Amino acid sequence: MKKNNYYKLNNEPLIINSFRRTLGEIEWLLLVLILFYLVVGKIENAEKNLVVLASCIYALGVAAFQYWDFFKEAKQWKIAFQSWVMIIFISWVIWYTGKLQSPLFNLYLLPVLASAITLGKLITLLQVGLIFSIFVYLENNFYHHNIDVLFSMTGSSDVLMLFFPMLLVGYISTMLTSDIQSGFNILKSESEIDELTKLFNYRTFNSVSKKLLNQARRHNWKVSVLMIDADNLKQTNDDYGHEAGNILLINIAQCLVSVLRDGDIPARYGGDEFVVFLTDCDQKEAAKVSQRIIDEFNCTKIRHKAKHIKLSASIGIASYPEHGDTIEVLLNNADKAMYSSKRQGRCLVTLYSPKLDT
């Protein structure tokens, strides 16, 4: 059986869109905190003007990312760019509000937290490294330490005490995100995969096949759909019990996986029916694939409690664009072709024809 994909939480389109909205709120919160300090804090007019100017530029940038067409499609690199801009903006503000004595120093926690949640460990580590270098520069500039004093036991302890909360927040946040991601993968796998056969369920197949069909339509590719029905599941259940029937279904799934290419999408349609989406495959090639599946069924020997069970299935084929231009029509026509195979004697392959409609 194929190995299930491991889904990254921050690669999911819906999840990353939610992160984008959260990051936008963090950006505005950062701006509000800085403007609040400009109102109530003690800061020279010259420095205040520079901070106000930087705040206006920053606000325009945030508005551009959040509300203009540039950010309609969420991407990781865009979120990373925003978090780096936050660090630069905070550094500018800190420089003009007291450097190491600035009460706004802990604002670095905001981009570190956002990066840990949305971008993963590597980017967070790089950002923490940048913040640490800023710490070192400010320490050297503010206290006029030479490099030997700065990295002595006393000098380095001062820097680490300021830097440690950033490192701690980044580490804990990435660990929590990793735990959430593990739970997300379990839930996603259970919602997409048929528990018995470990193939996609129909809901997932329907979603994936629609996207693949849209690609085929744009690039003028030909694709095909196979509808496969086990011929003897009911008889196997009646004669040997449902455990034997489950073994039969599992073997059908394993045969499909062994024959199909990596780009093809097999799924359990429901009950004893399976469906396969064949990418870049016309009706002639689909017929060859179907025959290979039948041959694989015939070669498969199932033994259950000293009883031999024959693996038999009927297959119907419908191809795009000859037999339909939507996945619903293709499935319906492949289903008609599959029932034609059953009427003709089972364990056969039938290509859809308009004659089957009557």
C-alpha cells in the first residue's frame, strides 16, 4: 500500500489563510502599542517624529498586504516577509526609544510567536538569531563595551537575560505547534482515508478528481475514470462471513495500488465499489490499464480458513472529453459501463458508449 502523505499544518490553504488573518491582527496590535507609548511615554520630539514616520510607513505596508490584491492568495513567503518587516520596525522603534532601556523591547515576542506558529522551526531560529545579533549590537553600542567584555561571563549574562524570553517563547511555541500539527494529521487522515482499504474515501476522491479534471481541461489533456465493482462480495459474506468479505475488499485495494501509477487516484466509492481516476490517459490506454487490473485480480489467491476465495470484479470506463466534461457525468457513465460488464458475465471491462443509455 502507498504511504500516506504527512500534511504540514502551515501548508494547508485554509489553515494558512487563517494564520494570515491572525498575523494581520498581530501587526495592528504592534502598531497600537507603539503609538500608545508615543502618547504616554517620555521621548524627545526629534526621536518621536522619526518613530511616527516609521509607523506611518509600516501602517501603509500592513494595509497593502492585508487588503490589496497582492495578498489575496496566502503564501508562506509573504507571511515570512511580514514577520521580518515587524522585526525591522521594532528595531527601529527601540533604537529611538532608549535602546536597551526601551520599555518596548518585549515587542520582539510578537514576530517570534507569529513565526513559530506559521513558519516552523527553521525560520523561527533564523529570526531569533537576528534578534540576538541586534541585542549584541545594542549592548555594545549602549554600554560602549569592547568585544572581549561583551562576551565575558558578566557581559554575556546581561545579553542572555534579555534574550532568554525570546528564545523560550520561540521554543515553546514551535513545540506546541508541532503537537497541534500531529493531531491535525491524525484527524485529516481519518477524514480522508477509508478505514478498511486505506484508500481515499469518496468525498476526498470527489474533491481531488475535480481539481485534476480542471487541470486536464486547461491543458487539453485526456483523463479516464474507472468504476470497479466486486462481483462476489455478497456471496463471500454469505458463505464465509464478513471477515472474509473484508479481506476480499482489502485485496482489491492492494491490487489497484500495485497496478496503478503514482499519479492515479484510487478510492473506495462505497460498499463493494471502487473508483479510479487515471491522469493523462485516453480511453485506449484506460482499457489496457483495466485489463491489467483484471489480470492482477485473476492472479491473486485469497485463502481464508482453509477456503479459497476468487477475486472477481467488473470494470466500466468513461473518458474525458469523449464521455463527459464533469466528474459527475464521467462517474455516471462509467457506472453504466460497469453494470454492462456485469450483465455480460462479470470480470469484464466495458468502455462507455451512448448505446448504454438505453
